[in-house]
Amino acid sequence: MSVRLLAALPFIGILVGVPFVNRTEPLVLGMPLVLAWIVMWVVLTSAIMGIVYLFDPANRDDGADAADVEVRS
Amino acid sequence: MSALVIIAAITLVALWLGMRARRGHDMNLEQWSVGGRSFGTAFVFLLMAGEIYTTFTFLGGSGFAYGKGAPVYYILAYATLAYIISYWMLPPIWRYAKSHRLMSQPHFFSRKYASPSLGVLIALVDVAALIPYLVLQFKGLGIIVAIASYGAIASTTAIWIGAVVVTAYVIVSGVRGCAWNSALKDVMILAIALFLGIYLPIHHYGGLGEMFRAIDAAKPGFLTFAPRGQGIVWFQSTVLLTALGFFMWPHTFASSYTARNERIFRRNAFLLPLYQLILLFVFFCGFAAVLKVPGLTGGNIDLSLFKLSLMTFDPWFVGVIGAAGVLTALVPGSMILTTASTLIANDIYRGVLARDADDAKVARIARFVVPVIALVAVGFTLNGGETIVALLLMGYNFVTQLFPALICSLAPRNRVTKQGAFCGIVAGVVVVAATTLMHTSIGQLLPFLPDALKDVNIGFVALAVNVVVLALVSALTQPRAGEAPTHANAH
């Protein structure tokens, strides 16, 4: 249940965090800091939703969509 | 000439793919509008991602980066947050849609609130929001073909050809045609955006970091949010507002019905954020143009990507970029067209004119409506001036007004009444229309606010009015136990 709280982090990171990193320098991976910050949160969001997915009891195998798993695995 | 051949070839491929998509399926209403609810992860993924890669993002994303700088970052942020919300929001919507065999978004509301008039209201709001969106795709198509064919094809001709192609495969294959062409489009746009976004900064500046340093030196403050105007507060409020509205677009909402099972949405919630990082490379193209093709202003900022490509590449490659651009217009255009005709046939025709029409009849009407909508959109594209931009801005805020009523309807015990939902949406839509047409900002409306709050996106006012009206009217019309509802508003 508490794993779901992770999903609130990107909202905080993007909506609350941006004023604190609103700078060009230092460049991160060649990008202005504020852009790099947002990109980082996009990647973290993906990781977080992956974790939420793994721990969500709703996704425990019930065999119902075994066929579908193959499409993307 | 070689550019022209490539664009023509890809258009024919799109037509052929769209036409053959119906193969092996009896195209009844459910197949046509929601693919028989049989799509797996890949197709649902592509349909949902289709929303991201439209001409708006291809031309507009790079143009926005070119013309405005930092504010473009919001595009990357809002969809990410929308996907998080989708993890919990889409599965219950899908379950309800499946068990009630729903075809469209208004259908969902009219069942949930047991109110056909609410369904009709939402269908009208949807169509009003969709038509400008379709017009924008056609406009983008015209620009792309005119430039990439080096003027050999006038944009008017391109718009007509594009409209005919889309109309043809939508009539034949419905949403299946959209799905197949989404696959083609995404492969092309992915490759092109990645290549351009990496190559252009290196070719013109020597590298990504060098490019951003050069821009920062030439235009200080361009790469960060400004203190006023489209600054931090604007960014925060716009990201939040558009994240809520993201899945309220009727074609995105209805594409969730195509899924075979609900787990697909949960899986997509962690794949889609990564996928839309491709947008980052589209931004790079726009930034690369800042110092290389200076001087584009107003609506012309959308041409920055193509102007830079024209001076960088051989004609055949401009043709390849143009072909990808054509697909970013055709595919979302076809999804909008499928959705709008389903709305008109299923929710307006069956909702108002002929309540007892069967599915076969509705399916016939839907196909008949397709060319009509396409013609209306072409008409607006060729004759509509600046008004269409205002309409589009309104469109996004229009559909966002559906969010409160939707979220409440998913609660186990919904306290919102049909009258509350109806009045809230009407109030929100009226506020959106009034503020957009009069170009009002929060600063003008509420001059006593501190400076920082004046840049809050005006859409929040509409949403707030909507929620207040929804709550008040619902409180007044609450059915009491053992007593007939006394305050039921007439509508």
C-alpha cells in the first residue's frame, strides 16, 4: 500500500522542485539544469511506476492475460 | 522532385495500410469505434502515444522551443504526470465501459449519471473541442507538404488530398486503420526525431552543450523560466491543469476502450513516460534553429524545424522528414475523425433524435458523418483565420471541465448528482469560452492578488467555478432517504 505513495514524488519533484533549479548552468548532459531536472523526473517516473506495478496486488497473475504478456516482454 | 515522390509514396502506404486493417473483421459498430475491445499492449500503447506525436508536437514543439524557449519544457512534464494518474484512473473506466458495452466518452457519463441529457451535453462539448484540433492537423499538413515539396504542391491541394485519404480509411476501417497507421507513424517519427535532435546540434554547433551555451550567451534567460509571464507559476499551473485534462480528450478516452484487459494500462504507465522523451529531441531541433534561422515570428515559428532542415539536408531527406510530418497529421486526424463521428452518431443522433436506433443503424450514420466532418474541418482550415487558434486553446480547457464529474463518478459512493455534473460542466465551459474570447488573464480578473499568482493559468478559474457549482447543485439536489427529491432542477 505504501509503495503507492512513491507515485506522489514526481508531482513534488516537477511542480515544487522546478523553482529551485531554474538555472542554465551547470549544464547536465549538455542540457540546461532546469531541463535536465525535468528529464530526470521523467526517467524516475518510469522507474517508480515500474516498482508500483511490481508490488501492486492487482497485477498478480490470474492467468487472465498471459497471452498479452508475450506481446511486450 | 525526389522529396515529392517520397511524400506521395508514404501517403499511399498509409492509405493502403489503413484500408487493409479491416481484413478479417466484420466491421460492426463495436469493431469500428473501439476495435472490438481486443487490442493488446502494443496497439493501446500506440493509440495513447498517438496523442503525443501530433503535428502540434512535431511543428509546434520545435516552434515553441524556437520562439519561447524554456516554457516548452512543460510539454515534457504534463504528459508524465498524466500517465501516473492513468495507472489508477483508466482501469476502472475500462471495466465500466466493457461491462456496459460503451462506445464513447459521453456514453460513459450518461450511464454513470443515468442521464441522457448529460451525455448529449458532453458530446457537444467534445465535438466543439475536436473540430479545431482536426483543423490544426490539416493546417500542419498543408504547411509541411508545401515546404517539403519545395512549393510544387500548394498547401490547399495537400489539405484536400490529406482529407480524402483520411476519410477513406476511416470509413472503411475505423479505429483499426488508425492503429495500423500509428505503428508506421511512430517508427518513422522516432527515427527522424532522434536523428535530427542529435545531428542538428552537432552539425551546427559542435555539440549539445555548445549549442545551449551559445544560445545562453546570445539570449540570456531564454533557457530558464522568466520571473513573470510564462514563468514558474505559469509552468506549475499549466502542467497540473493539462495533466488533469490529458485523458479527457474524447479520442484518448475512447482509445482506452480498445484494450483487451485492464493490466495493459498499468504496464503502459511506466513505458509511456520513457517513450515521450523523444520529444526532448524535437525540442533540440527547435533550439538548434534559434541562432541559425533567426527572425521567424508569430505563426511562422512553427516553420523553424523545416527551415533549418532545408538549409542542412539534400532534398530527398527533406522529403523523408516531410513524409514523417505528413503522418503526424494524418494519424491523429484519423483518430479525431473516428471519435467525432462516433460521438455524433452514437451520442447526438441516438441520444436526441432516435433513441431506439440499433447498432447497425448507428454504424451506418457514423460512416456517413465522416466525410461531413472532414469537409467542415477543411472549410475551417482554408477560411478560418486566427479564430481557430483561440478555439484550440479553448478545446483543451473545455475537455478539462469533464474531469471533476468523471473522478467523482469513479468513487464507490458518488455524491454528485446528474444535475450537479450538468451545471458544473456548463458553468466551467461558459467561463472558459468567456475568458478565452476576451483574452482575460487572472491578473486582470483579480487585480488584488499578489504578483506571483497573477500568472496562474486562467483554466484554473473555470475549473474552480465548475467544482463549486457542481458541489452546490449536488448538495441541493441530493436525493433524501424516504423522501422524493424536492430540489431536482429541470433541464
